[in-house]
Amino acid sequence: MGSRSEECFTADKMEAESKTSRNDVIVYPGDACAAEATVTAKEIESRKQEEERIRQESVRLEERTRIAQELHDTLLQTFQSASLHPGAAVLRVAQDSPLKKQLDRILEIMKQGIVEGRSAIQGLRSPGSQISDLVRALSHIQDELKVQRDIDSRVTVTGRQKQWRREIQHEIYRIGKEALVNAFCHSGAKRIELELEYSDRELYVRIRDNGCGIDPQILENGRDGHWGLAGMRERATRIGGVLKILSSATTGTEVQLSIPTRLASELSLPLHSSG
């Protein structure tokens, strides 16, 4: 029993042959039927894949939002409440008392922790699509942290900036932000450099400071209860990048991230005009 596509092919073939001489190249309209069916199948499969990607992204965002709410309602609220006590105590201490300097430093650290906590919660609640300009986003981290202004901070960009798929760009941003937060808040550095180099071969990100460095044991195995370094390595692996962290007490810390440009063509979305 012949199918409809076979009938279509036979009828179209007879009609084409009746209108064509022996020396002509014959293109059977029936071939168009098969080609159209192939294209349609590919479109259906592509649509299914996109729907699955959107579903998975929605599930991830819901879980991240839940975690962000838990962090806000527990850890961050507790931290804010705890900061009220030294804040009240410092008002009753004489200005020239050594204790006042210690309390001021404790308050400064706690305020910085609250800022970082809020930033982390905002990052969890965001799907990452807001990071449209990677260079600008990383350049603004110093302002977001409200750290002291006597740090010599420099940003250098070479090559033509590429737009990566938002999930990939978000991971690059989170790695860079973690490295910059460590440099600004924990290294004691007076000079911090951020470099982004776009080439035909790779995206290369380097964050370098002249601070106190990271203890070799912590650099190798991490610190109990702290996931910053491990998280950076996991993010880099997840997007197919290579992360290196070099550190010493005399030269400071240098974080290097390289991502093959081929991933940009395989994973990036096309840029659309905003106009």
C-alpha cells in the first residue's frame, strides 16, 4: 500500500519528465516534499530542545530563589541583628579609647559581610541575563563593595568584546567577581588589576593584586565552611574553561581564567539590535 508521499513523488516525477528534454537536469518536485519533511522534523526537534532548556532554567531559578530567601531570612537577618550590639556599644566608648578602634573595625567587617551577603542573594535571585556587558559589570564591583578608595584599581581590555550565551557569561562574571571580592576585601592589596583579552583563540581573564597572598594549604584544600575557591573551580569546569590561581606572600595573588573561543560560537546567542 503506497503512502501519500510516494503518490506525491510519482505524480510529480511524471509531470516533470513530460516537460523536460533528455539533456535537461531534472529536479523532481517530489524531492522538495522529502526536503520539506526533513526541515519540519528538525524544526520540531529544535523547538523541543529549546522548550526543555527553558524548563530546566526555570527549575534552577526557582531553586536559587528558594535558597536566596532562606539565606535572607536566616543568616543575613542574624548578621544584621548582631551588628546592632557593637554599634550601640561604640557610642558609649570614649573617642580616644583603644577599644573604640577595635569596635569600629568589627563594625566595618560586619557591614562588609552584610554587603557581600546581599550581593550574593541578588546573584542567586537573578537568572544572569542582566550581565549584558561583562567588562562594565566587573568594573563596577569596587563601587558595589564600597571599599576604601586608596586602592589603585585598573581595568584593561584588549581585542573585540564578544557576547556569550547568558549562562556562560554569568559564570564568567561570578568567577571574576569572587576573585575581585577576595582581592578588595581580604588581600590588603594597594594595587588590583583586571585584564580581559579577547582573541580568535580564547577569552583570557586575569585578576592580579599585590596583597598578602593565600595560604598554600587553603589554596590547595580550601577552608572549612568556605566555598569561594572551590566554587570558582567548579564554575570554570562547568563552562569548559581553565582556571589557575597563583599566590605567594611576597607577590600577591593572580587568578587566570581562559575559555576557548570555539565555545562562543557553539554556545553563544546572536546579538540583537536594541533599536
